[in-house]
Amino acid sequence: MSAASAGLIPSTESMTAPIQVHIEREIEALLSSLPKPDELSAEERRGIIARYTAVLEGNFIYWMTGAYIAAGSDAARAKILENLHEEVRDSHPAMLRRFALAAQAVPTDSDATAVYDNLTNVRMFIVKLSPVPIVVTMALLEGFIQRFMAYLADLARRQGSSAMEYTDVHGVCDVTHTLELYRALEAEMTLSNGSTPTDRMFEGVELLRTLIQNVVVNQ
Ligand SMILES: [Fe+2]
């Protein structure tokens, strides 16, 4: 009988399950706080698309690369590499730029300034290269983006755009992908042997949540 099956150490599954619940709750809270598109002015709709673009276009690959460098398990690295491969091969930054252009929502200096502080906070979290917290943060990011796409496409349509390649590609609900992502987290947690203090587990999640709120509402 192994130590885990004898109940001496917690199984990795029992460690990741509450994390998954936490992340799902964060995503639900973010989605339910979104303003109704028909209650927004054209400028407010443009601003959301522009700030989203200002944040994601130049940072998603950087953040994923940080996660790749930080991760030590084969499972996590394979999963992240698959993601990076797709990002680069299909040039998701170019795809996002086309989406913003078509919605006439290319970020301006003031859109970039509006998210600067909160974006910097997430960047400064990434530089710590803390394996488990970074993978947890990327799980939130991916989960949120997927569920946010229908809303973003709605905003763009209301701005007169019909170019939906970016939102179509990123809005696919991929159950296998989510499952693999949490398996990667399990592998990473096993490797770190529970060495991540609880208060640091969601450090990146909290910073990313604040940044996403800032994308939605120009604070
Ligand atoms: Fe992407």
C-alpha cells in the first residue's frame, strides 16, 4: 500500500480539486459582473475591446513562456508547449490585432495607460517564476478567456464588425483541454511536494482578477 492510499499524505487530486473550484468561482464572479452590452455606450464597448487587446496582444505568449520556464513537470511543460505552439504557429497576436482593427478598437495611449499599473503587477508576479501559482494563474486566464469570447464577440458585432476569427478560435469549450490543464497542475503540485504556502497559491489569480476587472471597467 502506498503512503497516499494509506492516507498518510494527501493525494494530488484532493489538492487540485479545491483549486479548480476556486478558479471556477472566480470565473463565474467575473462573468456575472460584466455590464450588459446593450447598456454600454459605443465608447464603453470600444474601450473594453481596446483594453483587452492592450493586455492580451503583447503579454499572453510572454506569460505562457514564463509558465513554461517555471514548470518542472513533463506534464505541465508538454501542455504549455502545446499552447505556445498554437499561439506562435497561428499568430494569435496578429489574429487579435485584426479583431481589434475590424471593431475599430485598436488600443490608444490612454487605453494602455488605463491598464498599466495592474498589468505591471501581473508582469511582476510572472517574473517570480513560482511553478504552482503561475500554472494556477494560467488556468484562470485560459478558463476566463474561453468563457469571455461570446461577450467580446457581442461587443465587436455592436461596433459593426463581422470579423470573429479570434473569438471563434478562443471560444471553443474544450473539456479535454481543461482536464489536461488540471492534470498538469497535479503533476506540478506533486513535484513541488506541497511546498507552496496557501497564501501564495492565489497571488497571481488575485492580480489577474484585478487586471481583468480593469479591462472591463476603466478605473
Ligand atoms: Fe491565443
